[in-house]
Amino acid sequence: ATPEREAYRYPIPPASGEGPSDWGSMSWAETADRVYAIAAGLIDLGLGSEERVALASSTRVEWIFADLAVLCAGAATTTIYPSTNDEETAFILSDSGSRVLIAEDAEQLRKARASRADLPALEHVVVIEEADAVPADGDPEGWVLSLAELERRGAKYLAKHPDSVRDRVRDLRSDQLATLIYTSGTTGRPKGVRLPHDAWSYMG
């Protein structure tokens, strides 16, 4: 309704390279462009309805873009705290059947790589920090890519299929899986709680 209004304000490194962070700003239209590019990138990777995309990152604006993109692609977000240890991270990735992991940095990528042999469903790791999206010996081709690369793929996909994301959004059902969120695991293995799109809806 208000595409030019500010949607998010987020910290960025100071222009001088020293001192406190500056603040970047993004409008709703700019947010939509990034969300749709990421969503189209996920569709280009072959992601289908209700398939899980794990998100292991601290709070940052890219977390929001990724989460909204997963929903717009018709898939479901599985959240993993960045402080989760290697074993529990592997369990959540395996139990959820996540096909894609969006990892904040090299540390979150390392956790997935350490258990890759036990995660046959995990086809791609998308790393938010572009400098950390470095394939290692033994990684399958295309297993690691940066969020920027995924957005570029999505932009190309949208150029050929301009209605692809809108079609996915149009086909969403209120009872469709939106989020698979895991308990802390303090009393045993974490348990996944299914939240449909209707759980995130609000009618004013």
C-alpha cells in the first residue's frame, strides 16, 4: 500500500571505518524486490511447497528477507539458534528434512559441513556473509553459494518467469505449513512444532 515508505532500518559499518554503526534504510518496494529475488532463487533450486528451509543466523535484516522469501516460495522456515551446538544442529536439519540451509557465516556453514554425510536431504547451504561462502574439498558442486548469488539466480529466474513468486503466494493455503520451530531440547531431543500460515495471520 505504501511502497516508498520505510520498511526497515538496520545497522551498517560506519563510512569512516571507525566508531559506532551507521543506519541503512530500506523501503517496502526495495524489500519486496529482495524478498522476491530470494524466493525465486529458492524456486530455481527446485524448492517445493512446504519443503523446509533451515535458517541459522543471529538477528539481522537478511534474516527477515530470507524468512519472508521462504514463505513467498511456498516453503516452510525451520529456525536454528546460531548458538546451537553441532549435534543439535545436525539433528534439527535431519529431523526437519531441510533441503536448504541459510547460514549466517562460516561457523554455521562449518556445522552443516561436519555432518553433511548424515544429511542426504540437505542439497544447498546459502551463506549470508558472501566472503564466507567458500566451497571446500569434498563439497558437492553447487552445495555452497552466497545469498547474493542466490538473489542473482532469482533475478534471472524472474526475468524468464515474472509471475512465479506471485503464483506461489496466490496458491498458499491457510493450513499450509509455514514454520517448523523446534523446542529447546532441555528435556530431551528438540521437538518440531508445526505452525501453519493461519498462525501468523492477523485480521484487523
